[in-house]
Amino acid sequence: MREEEDGNDTENGRCETTLTPCVLGFFKFKPKSSNSVSTRKYFILAIPATLDLVSITMHTIGLQYLDVSIFTTLRGSQIIFVALLKQYVWKQQLLTFHWVGVYWNVVSAVLVGVAAVLTSEEGLKYVSQTETVLGVCLILSGSFAQALAVVTEEHVMKMDDPAPPLLLIGMKGFWATIWCVFIVFPLAYWLPGDDHGSYEDIFSSLSMFTMMDNFRPIAVWLTELFIFYLISQSFGEEWTRESFLLIAGMIILIYSTSIYNAPNAGSILLDGHWYSFGIDCSQEYGALQREKGEADAKSKGLEHKKTSSTLYSSACSVDLYSSLLEINPH
């Protein structure tokens, strides 16, 4: 009887652990085979999160100079770096078949890289060979950073006080959020650029993400129908009489969000046409566009003023240095 109760307790504990969110794991998750995770481990888990962020950044920039097919193929070079790090950094002896796989991966990366350089000026992205080489190097560097993250995660999970997988995932998301909110997003917003005066207008990006996110229900629903009728009726979703209401609700959701996000790109303007149902908000859109133009002009003016001030300070420094040389030529 006692053994049965212990078995039930173990099963309940397993279910509770599985259903515990990642955020709660940060506070009270305890591995079964050891004491609680040390505080230092929480900060060590910031390393793979940072490497993931670096990898994504390099891959995103490199994609600007390469076709998607080349980009996705070169990302497979991560295996090469993982194998090298395991063998020569963590001293894990790899077997023969591992190195055979690495060899063919190197061959693949070389072939794809050469093809990218030779066809750099023939694809839809007209870039020079120098830019193509830069893109290839960025993709390979991002794959190396990703390999470092993978090997670091594996090492952390095999330490004397291993980090539970749930905690590892939760902390990666936690640290990535910290870096993005407090470093990446502010830096991208304050750096000068063509996106409303910024290198990346975060608020505009969030608005477009909100619009794109509304297409997710349609994609999920169509996938459910595809699975049910073309793969297996044990899964997916069946078409019913109420499906017409679902379609209407999805269309209205996209319509309402497109109206709300006006006058940004991809939005619907209520300018009196049939899809506006007689509502005309042209004056409001015009006022918002004027305010936006004034803000952009002000931002460019401040940037020009800052540049002029820097040049003026440099000129003053040169004049002062010249005057000092005249006074004391030695």
C-alpha cells in the first residue's frame, strides 16, 4: 500500500514538474538527484542566450546578401563547429562516422559558398562578390556562435549541479528578453537610419507584427482542415456549418486590426470608399502624416546639428593645436 502511494506521489510530482511554467522554474525548480541549483548557474545560463542572440543577428545581416536557399544550406555548417568544439575544447572523443559526416558537411559548405560567389550578380539580390563573401562569412560566424551555444548548454547540463532542461529553456528566454528590451531595441531605435529616423523603429515593427500575427488563426485553421481531409481524420478539424462564422470572424479580425493600425503600411484607410461603409477619416490621417513628417524632420535636424557641432569642435581643436605650435614650435 505504501509503495503504491509512493508511486502515485512520484507520478503526481512528474506531472506537476511537466506542467510547471518556465518562469516558475526560475524560482522553485529543484533537480531530483541533487540540491537546489546555485545562484551562479542562473547567470551562467546567460551565456548561451547571448550566443543565440549574436547568432541570430549575424544570420539576419548575412541573409541580406544571400539567397534563402544558400542561407539555409550554410546554416548546416553548425555541425562542423560543434564537432570541433567537442573534440578539442571539451575533450569528448568523436568516432569515425562523426568525422565522416563532418567531412561531407565541409564539402557541402564549400560548394554552396563557391556557388554563392560565382552567381552573386545573377540572382534577384544584385550584390557584388565582396558583399556575397561578407554574407557567407556572417552566416558561418553565426553558425559558430550557435555551435558555442549548443556546446555550452550541453556542458551546463552535465556539470556537478546540472541545470534541469525546463530551467535551461526558461532562463534562455529570460536573458534574451533582458538583452532585447534593455540593449538591442533601444540601440536600434536611437541609431540613425531610414526607418522614421531610426535604424529600426521598434514601435512600427510591433505594429506590423500585430497585423501579421492576426493571420496566424487562418494559417492554423487551414492546416487543421488539410490534416483532417488529406492526412488523417483522427487529427485536425472538420468543416461544419459553423465554419462560415469562423471565416467571417477571422476576416473581421484582420479588417479591424488593419483599420486600427492606420496609416501605417499595410493598413486600411477609411477614406469614404465602399469598404469604409461611408466613414471618411482623411483629415485625421492627414494630421497624423503631418505630425510624422515634422517629427522626422526634427530628428534629421538634430542629427545634422550634432554632426555640425562635432565638425566644429574638431576644427576648433585643429586651430588650437596650430596656435600652440606657433607659440612653441619645439
